[in-house]
Amino acid sequence: MMKNKPRFALLAAAAVLPGVAQAQLVISDTLTGVKSSYDWTALNGACLTAGNNTGPIPACTGLKYYGQTTQVGGATGRLPDTPGAGALRLTNGDYQAGTNGNNQTGAVVSNFTFPTNQGLQVTFTTVTYGGNAYPNANGDNSGADGISFFLSDGSKPATVGALGGSLGYSCSNGNSTYDGVQGGYIGLGIDEFGNFSNSGDNTNTGANANGGAGAIPGRISLRGAGNTNWAYLSSAYSSYYPSNLTASQRQAAVQNTCRSGTVWDYSNASRPKKTSTQLKYNYNYITGDTLDGVTIYSQEATDQPTRGAATPITYALSITNDGLLSLSYSVNGGTTQPVISNQSITAQNGPLPSSFRFGFSAGTGGGSNVHEITCFKAAPVEQSSSSAGTNIPQLGRVTAGTQLYLSYFHPKNWWGELTAQTIGPDSTGKLVINSTVNWDASCALTGGPCTAMGSGTTVTAQTARSILSWNGSAGIPLQWGNLTTAQKAALTAGDASSTSARLSYLRGDRSQEVTSGGSGTFRARTGVLGDIGNSSPTWVGSPSAPYNGPWVDALYAKASPTEAPGTYASFKTTYGQRQNVVYVGSNDGMLHGFRAGSFDANGNFVNNSTTPNDGTEILAYMPAAVVNTIHNGSNGKLDYASPGYTHNLYVDATPGTGELYYNGGWHTWLVGGLGGGGNVNGPIGDGITTGTGAIYALDVTDPTTFSESNAGKLVIGEWSSASISCSNMANCGNYLGNTYGTPVIRRLHNGNWAVLFGNGLNSKNGTAGMFIMLVDSKGQVTFRYLDTGYGPTQAGTTNKNGIAFVTPADLDGDHISDYVYAGDVYGNVWRFDLTSQDPNSWSVSTKPLFTTLAGQPITSKVIVASVPGSGLGGPARLIVSFGTGQAFPATLTSAASYATANQALYGIWDWNMDGWNAIAPSTAKYASLASSAGPSGGIVPYSNLQQQTSTDAGTSASGLAQRNVTSSKVCWSGSTDCTGSNVQFGWALPLPTGQNEQVVYSPSLQYGVVNVNTLIPAVQQVLSCNTTPASGFSYGISVANGGATAKPYFYDNDGNFLTSGGQGVSAVGMSGTGTSTFVSLNGKVYAVMQGSDGTPRFIQINPSATAIGSRLNWLKLR
């Protein structure tokens, strides 16, 4: 720690601790209760803040070591803590800039050991807070010193190391307690003051250039093996370190040896000499990392510092049985940040001992801090599922046909998988999903063993790839020679020279990845395919839209269609047997397309040499926006190829697909955004920071033309916040934020086709709106933007507004979109009117149709449905149904988080259809009210909704949690449906309270039933090593009233209805993610989904549960 500051030698020099016992294979010590379950020896200030003195670690309250000092911190600002809310304290802190916590030490060392023959993974969480604001070398009031965790040889006596910057692990160059840990193997220093990595304070190696001295505050550092202590030196070099030396001479001998890293000759104590013999192990500095954007310490000189307000840092340290070392950490439950990954440690540290002993130590000097450990786990590498980051559910939409396609991400080293599994009947005719995958795209790209395809399966890595990009004006091959000067500069910023090496790495070359021996330039990947997060698989196969013609605009019958009669039928015939391709975005920076067989003219699945089903990538696209951000020369944690890469988002949204007509022919397009990707400073975990987005469009009509030489034809274009321009508005790029939603392709009344998409989240201007990408008869693209004008200024908040998903509605069945509905982050539901032939007349409603209770955010798609009206033959009502919730991604300093208000499902009647009814054909008019009969102010109030209630209904025979939902009748405004008051405009179904349940996956309408998977987020108390995994319920409710369906909706595994309390259950705890896919098999219908743990799941549903409600937005079903 600080030089020339008084310090008490309170910890016995390398004190030998009693007892040796072999560890259990799994250790889990929460340290929050009244005692530890394991055998530790506690020294000096080490104590349990909620302890009762019944275990090996004493209680803090009454601990003689602390005397009359005030024990600050804990759960309330002062100790003791209540059982279950405590921690292992190593040192006390201060409530002012005083000396209450000065010159203290504390340590625990295990009397048990842990075998290394299966490797070891350790996870623990630390907090540092409540010190006396003593300034560090940077002038920051950090307090001091730090915490260490160490592993030592289990066959050696249990000891702790030197004081000061050594943090109880290494030897000291100048402190009176100078011995290092006996048999030390790895020491991790969590160092707010900065001396653990300072060669001027301890050992002869450090983090500074050329080993120079100097403190580096806020550093997380690793030191290697060492045995620099009097006991070892006097035994190994007895002639140089004779037993007759005085105490002061012994101190000088060890300190000189520590400082130089060489053996000293003290045979003549009056004239000691430095020898040429180098110590093989002297706790040499290995590597480290400095925290960015956050400090280790907090609440300095604060009267009531609390643990809950501290910055928890969770560490995961692992050593495989063959000596590969990894260390990562997570701040505040945020993204795991690697310090070292799979590096061989044995060359530097020697072979692993047969067992390890554990130790924690901390110290203070002239500066102080509370230093605490809140949990500790150890397990063999093979058994451990520990991670320093949060537990985030897999976010997938299942795509099913003959095969089921599931996407995955793996937080450890951030790699991904896309698998194809056969789905079909078993011997009894029931649905079954083959557990062995037909292919795994990760294996196809990476090669080598592929356990997903069965034990012993080996795959040859794909070498030739067709990867495209955009240079600002045209599609290009993603090859060095085709990049612009600016793109080359972006990919090589900060490099010694401009070369194609990084681009080759991004294309899949692995020759320059860092090896376990430390050579190489770029991050060692587990697989070439990056993690697949919020992008769900999109299947493109045989054309199947209902565009059979002749094409007639029901609103403008005299309009001449551009689509020639019979052309779509010819298109279907030409491409009916084309290669099936599954597209998905990945956070390796690319949209990937993998081949997946085809269908013949009779609908039979085909897997042959012409259209293989093997998961080989046949097309990839790296957006220009990603080319510009995938290399971050100023922050390696956000740099995909950097060995220090933590995590970033690049192509993290689900692409949309559809057919459209131009240049005298039909085409299939794939259009997508980047989700939370495209931001220079990484993922945005709040609603305030400005983000940037991009939209790309590819022509994927004919997979046989997929090649880099055809890039100019395959890439339609790419438009970003910086480049997009609109014909009706200047600077419309300021309205384009992170493009989370899935674009939709539709025909409009001006005779052109269009791509419709929300303006995204966190845009510069922060309002909500919709972009319209018009494609004219010659294929030329122009944009229009319709802005609601509702943003932070209007709402009186700093949080930005935005629209993620839009839902077009074809109100008269002519395959031309009339209205578009969307929900925004503020909870408003908007209607966009596209009924005019003149784009200049397209508009958005001046007021929202509805605003959710307390501004519950709408970040998923709304459903637009027609439900029967009042009375026999009455006009149908148009109902907009949706759920509320919002997920924020994890960042470097914050965990994934969710909207905090209680969320709900809604169904809102669009009661003002007079404008539509005035121009619509007689067969397509909807129930409507005059403005005078509508809600006051024109916005449907929450109080005028029929409330339904969701309650727990036990568990099914198979153990699935169930919920019942009421089915109260909606007394529609303007009707005589109810004998009492008829003033309602829809329904609301609040989700149960207490679990932060959300709707972040888009619902779907099937058989008149709203189907939606809710998310109950994983519960990770950041101060605990334990996590409750994410879960959720699959709801099936009537679109007409938001209640239980007329007949039971879900079946059990034996084909019996799931009921409770005499009614069919309306929600089942499937823990499904994404939007369910519905599969028909042998006259039965199943909802198929991906579980939050990544596994496929399905449940049989009753398509006859209700006959009410039909969708007004056409979707392709498989």
C-alpha cells in the first residue's frame, strides 16, 4: 500500500495454520449466515458480520481484534447483520476521513484442500466500500489497500503472506511482515490502492513497462507461484540463509531476495551478497486488468456506508487439470470480462500440485476500507457451471417444418450454435423432437469434433465462404481489396500497419489466434460462429404467399396494378424447389445463411447433392455499420478480435423476409436490423444514451446465385442513422435508433411495395415513429418517415421513446396494407394511416389510441385482430392486442435489467373507424363510434377496460406450474351487451406481481387465441453466487376478452385437457422464449418453443378452444 505510512505487524509472519483435510468435490459457502459450513482458520479481523460464534469463523460483533472501533457497513450501515444478510469481513472501514479502520488485516485460510486432478473452478464475490477516503497514486480518494484470493500447494502448511501491497499473498520488499505464502501457486489481487502489481512494493516484477515500479490503482492482477519466505529459503539454501541470523537480518534477507528475485548470500551477515542464482518462482506478475467506468471502492468517508450500495465484483478463476488458466470478472452482474483465457500456466508456475488450499486476505494502512467476501464456490471444471456474469435466457424463436431450428449463445468466450433437429411423429403418432441434431452450423464453420451430432462425430471445417458487405454505394465482397479506404482504416485503427490480418480473422481464419502458450495476435475462439442472442432463425424456402391474383385494390378498383396476372404462380413454380436457407444474425458481426435441404413438387423433404441439408453456410453479410465498429482500437473489451474482448452486439436482430414485385418480376428479400448492435461504445443498457442503427436488404431469391462475384446484385442496400435520407423530412437519420424489430414487406396503395419498420430505440431525437422503405416498379428505393412527435420533451422525461415492431393490417383482404399499428416504449399505441394513393397523405394519428398503465413499455409486436361485434351480424371490432415489458442488455458495468413496473396483457378496441368505413367496401366495415361517443380526449382510459385476473392453479401431473384466468365479459361501449353500464373499450390482464414478469417476446394469434410466452427474469442477487434461472408462462387467452377460452386450451402429455378448479388452465409454466411456432401433426396441433435453458419444448393445444377472432396481418406459417 502507501509508502512510509505507519503499519502494525498484526498478522504473524507466514503463520502456520493447523489442520489438513481433503475437500469435498463441490464447495459452496454463502458466508451470509451465522456460521461457515467449512473448516477455515480465521486471523485478526476476519469475521462473519451475521455470525454467532458457533463455527470456525468468529462473529464480528464482540471480536476483540476490533476493540472499540465502530464496525461500519453491512446491510444497514452498522453491524451486526441479520442472518442471511451477512458477509465474510476481512477489515473494517470508516465513517469519516479518520482512523477507525486503519492498520488492520484479516485473513481466512482453508484447513481443507481440493484435488486438482479434475481441474478447479472457483467463483466468489467481493465488495470494497466505506473507507476513509485516503488518496491513492492517481489522487482519487480510494481508501486502501485491497483483497487477495490465493491458491497454495495443499501439501504445504497453511500460511498467509506479507502485509501492504502484497495483500497477504506475495513476499514484501519493505514491510516488517515480509514472508510470502508457502507453496503459493496463484494469487489474485483486487487492489483499489494499486500496489499488488507494483514491483517497487513487492517482488521484482510488476505491471508497469519493463517491470518499473509504481502503483496502478483500481487494478485486478494475477501473480504466479512463489515460495519466498524464511522457512523455504533457510531450508533450500541453508548455507546462504543460516539459522543464526537475527530477526532483523532474516527480515533483510527475505526482503532483498523478494526485491531482486535472486538468492542472497548471508553467510557473512555483515556483508551480504547478491548471487547469480535466480529464484524460479517469486510470485511473478502474470497479467491484469484495470476497471473501466467504475471503481472498486465506493462510499468513502460516508456515515452509513452499506453493502448494498457497494460495487460487487464476481470472479471466476479456473485451472484445468493440464494447467490452462482462465480468469474473468463481472461488475454489478454485468458482462463477463476476461483477464486471461486458457493460457498454459505450468511453464511459468511449474506443474500443478496434487491439491490446492484456499485463502482470502485483506489489509489497510493509513487508508482503510471495508473488505468483504459475500460467497465462495469451488468445483471441478467438469462439474462447474459457474460464470462471473448473469444468467440470461436463450432468446430464440423456433422455426419448424420437417426440421426444428434452434439458436444458442454460450457466455463463456461468447460463441454460438444453430442446430437442426428432425421433428415428427413417434411410433404412437405423438410429436417427438430427435435429441441428436442433423447438423450444427458452428461445427460446419469450425470443424473438428461435433458432440451435438453424436458422440465421435467429426466435421471438416468449411473453407470457402461467400461473405458480402456494403461500401456505401454498392454491395461488395468482404475482401480486403474491395473495402474503401475508410473501412480499411476502421479495421486497422491503432495497428502498427494496415494489413488484412484482422479481416481474415473475421472471415474465419484461425492461424493468428492466441495459443495456450501465449503466441498469436487475436482472441482464441471456441468456434467461428459467434453468439446468437436476440436474432431468431428465419427460414426461407418455397414461395408460399397467397398472391394468386388478379391483383385488385379494394379501395381503388380502377388502379392499374404493376403485378402482371399469373406472375406469382409462375414464380412459385420456378422457385418451389429452391434450396431452403436458414438465416440468423450473430454477434460475430454477420448475418449467416445455412443450407437446409429443400422440398419437391409434392412437398416432400429433399436432402441430396443439389440441395443438401448439412448446415453449410452459403451466404453471409457483414453490414457496413459493423465493419466500422467491430474493431475498437480504444477499448479492447469491445473489440471482437482482441484477446481482452468482453462482449459486444453486432447483428442482434431477427431478419424479416417476404416477396415483392418490381422490374417485371417477383423477388424474395431478406431485410434486417442490428438490434443493439452498431453502437461505437457497445450495448446500451438504459433509455437515455443515444444509439445508432442500420437496416440492410438482400435479394435472396435464388440461392444458386450466392457468390461474392454477385455482391452487386445480391445486396440491395444498407442505410444507417448517418446515411439514410427521406423524401418527406430532412435529417430523418436522427430518428433512427437501435433497430430491434423485424421489418415487414407489404404492398401499399400507391402501387409500390414497401418495407415497414419502427424507428427503433434510443434515437438521437428520441421520438417514436415508423420508416417506410418504398420500392418502385424499377426497384429504386426511397424512404419516408412518419413521426408521432412524442418523445422526451412531450413526456417530461430524459428517457427516449421509440418503436421496435410495427404490425400492418389489411382490413379488406386485398393483400394491401391499410393501417399500421405499433406500440412504443412509453406505452402508447399508435395507428398509421396508409390508405391514400398519395404518400404525401400518409399520416399517423395525432393522439395514441391508448396509453398503458404507468407507461408500461411496449417493445414487442402488437396483434391486430377482427372479433365479432355486438348482436347478430353486427360489424366486427378491430382489437389491438399486446403485452408490456422491456429488456435492457448487460453492459460492462451493469447486469441485464428489465422494466420495473408490474406488466400486463391488453386488448384495445380501435373504436374510431369512421374514416375507414367511409372508403371501405361494404364487406369490410368495422364497428365504430362517433367522436362524441368515444372516450374523453380520444384516448382509451385504463379504467374503461374489463379487468381479468391470473391466479396460480397448482401444477400438472408432469410438474408444470399452471395458472387460471378469469373470463369476464367485456361490456363494449355503445352496445347493449350488458344489462348494466356498457362503457368498456377492451380488456386488461395484469401479470401476477412479485416476480417482475415481462412480455418481451412477440405474441401471436392462432385460432382466435392470443399466444404469448412471458419471461420471469433470472434472479441473481449480485452479492450471491447463486442464481435462480429464468422461467415464464405460456399463455393462451381469448383475443375477444383477454380471458380463459370457452373450452380448455392446453393438453397434458396423455392427451387430456389441463384443468384446474373446473376450468381449463390458461397458462402453463413452459419457460418458453421467443414466439412459439405451431405445428400440425396427425390432426393435432402443438405449440413448439425453445426453453430458457435452450432445450426444445412443446405442448399440445386445442384449436377449437374458441372460434372468435381472425388475424388481419398475413403471416407465412410453416
